[in-house]
Amino acid sequence: MRRSIVSLGVAAAVVALSACTSTPAAPTSGATSTAAATSTAADYTGITLTMWVDQDRFKAVDAAAKQFTEATHAKVTLVTKDAGKMRDEFTAASDAGTAPDILLGAHDWLGGLLQNGSVSPVPLGDKASAFAKVAVDAFTYGGQTYGVPYAIENIALIRNTKLASSAPATWDDMIAASKDSKVPVALQVSENGDAYHMYPMQTSFGAKVFAQDASGSYTSDIAMGGDPGHKFAEWLGAQGKARNISVSMDGDKAKSAFLNGQTPFYITGPWSIADIKKAGLDISVDPIPSAGGETAAPFSGVQGFYISAKSANPIVAADFLLNYIATDEVQTQLYKVGNRTPALTSAAEKALADDPITKGFAAVAAQAVPMPSIPEMNAVWTYWGKTQVEIISGKATDPAKAWDDMIAAIEKDLKK
């Protein structure tokens, strides 16, 4: 693992970070705030970084922290947090002035964290080219990067190869291939809806949630209305009526149906792979089949590390992340924990060569789109899932009208 500023570009990135923050504590020697890279690690004696991580990733991050401490004399205190509560707890801690220096989290937290003034930019310098573009894009907002990515995740079609010998080209092909199965496809919906898992089918009708500008950044303009949205809504109603998808199918039932051989097909992400392997199933990871004729593009989620806007040592935090976390060694260890494709290209290449399952998810990731991290996304989820449930269940007898009503409700909220 490298123990020095890796290049002039990364050194410059650390300088840029110091310019974005207020009164950071300076290193005692070998200062990383100079534009010249050094051949030896900086001396951060007397500086302590606090970092929040979840229990699953503690071991990999702890190993990097120990190497950082050995090289620079800075202390790194790791605090384990519940992943599901971490964002809200971090926001509250930021408001109270007790936030950690570094937070592990998802890229789609970014909009809310920026609204609250909780995180600082993390310029990647020439290190940016070492990451997958989608990973850097996901942590970019207003032309600045706000995180150091470590993993990319997305859903795909998991196929039990003993029950289905080939990948279906279309949704209808998939339903036909499972006609003798108890469950057509294990796709979680639940009584609250699940627009995330349903999104690739929606995009196959051309109904993207938000419009994007020329740079690819999301705008606040809802883009899933009109004819594409109507066609998707009508398809949802037809699939519900045919019992190909059901609101009674929650995440646990979907997994159980696949593990028990009740269906050849399961639309899920890498978080389900450990249980599938434990069950001893022979699987293939395939693209999600199109329902509407266009590419079925799921959301991609990127995991990474944020630096708190309240950190007293953002330069030191950036050094740690860029030179000790963004390495093949650490990103490979993090990959082994969660089966997510490494964001660092060199680590990803090794993972893809060694694991056909990761290779399958990565192939689907090439078709995926980053989940919007803009604050406006918070106004979408509840209406979106609720409307899909009403259409699938048949409660909404006019799917197109229900979809239009949903769009109107979301746009009304966005104007508040």
C-alpha cells in the first residue's frame, strides 16, 4: 500500500480541499498542503480522525487505518454504526457539531447532506481517472466531487441455470420460460411499492424519473410522464392482472421463492449472492429483459467515503482516503465483504477476471444509470411506490390517469 502522496495531481487535490475548508489542522512535517509530492509519508503526530463505518466493512477499513497510523502517526478511531441509521445520525451529529471526520455511505445521500451543509468537496485530482466513470459521476454535484468511491452496485437478473438454460431476451420471453413454475419471477414489490426494483422495466419504456442536462446531471424536471409513462403504467396493470407480479411479494418472499426453486428468475442485487451461494444454486447473472422495447436500465448505486464539513482535519482525512482506502488491496477486501464491484478500475479488473458473478453485475452496470442524488428525489419515492401498488393491485382502474395524478402530486411537492 502506498504511504505517500501518490502524485502531483493528488497532492494538488489535497491543496484544493484545504482551500474549501476553514482552518484545518496542519501536519507537523512533510506537509501535504504543498503542491509537490513527497517520497515519504507526512507526520500527523497529535492528530486523530474519527470515522463511521458499518460492522461488515470494519475489518477492511481498520487494516488501512492501522497502516495509516504506522506511516503518519495519526490516530484513526473507527466507530461502528447501523447502516440504516447512519445518514440520519450523521446529519444530527453535524448539526450538533459532533460529526465524525469521515462517513461511509451511499452516493444518493449527497443531495440531502449538501442541503444540510454536512459534507465538503473531496477533489480527486488525477486519481479520478483511476475510478470507473460512473462512480465519479455519482459523487459529483455542481461540478465538484464529494466522496471517494469504493464500490458499485446494481440489480440484475439472477437465473437458476438448472431451471432455465438460457437468458431471456425480453420480459415476455422470461414469463414464457417460467410458465411451468409456481412463481413467474421473484420481483419484490410489497404493499408499499418498490420503484427501485421496478425501475429497469420502467426505463425500458423510456420513462426516466428525472430529465438530464447535456453534462448528464439530473435536473428537477420530472421526465416519466407522457406517453412513455402511460405505456409503463398500462403494462403494470396488465402484469398485475396476469399475476406475473404481485404486491404480496416482498423482499423475503422473493428470495425464498428463488432459493426454493419456485422460479428460475430473480431480480435482485449482489446483497443476495451470499444466500444464493449458501443454497448451492448454479446461477448466471444476466441483463434484465426489456418489457417496453428499450434497454432495461436499473439504477446504479455507488458506495464511498464522505468528509465532514465540520472536520478539523480535512487534509489528513483526504490523505487517508486517497492513499490508503483507494488502493487495490483495500477495495478488494471491501469487495469480498459485499460482492459489490470495486470502484477502483484496477481492483475491478481483477475481481471480474476471478468471479463470473461480479462480471455479470458489471455488464449490467454498463447499462445502468446513477440513482439521482438531487434533493428533489425525496419528493418522488412515496408517490411513486404507492401509485405502482395501486395499479398492480387493480385498485387504480385507469393506470394512465393514476400515473398522471402521481406526476401532478410530485410536481406540486417540488414547488413547495
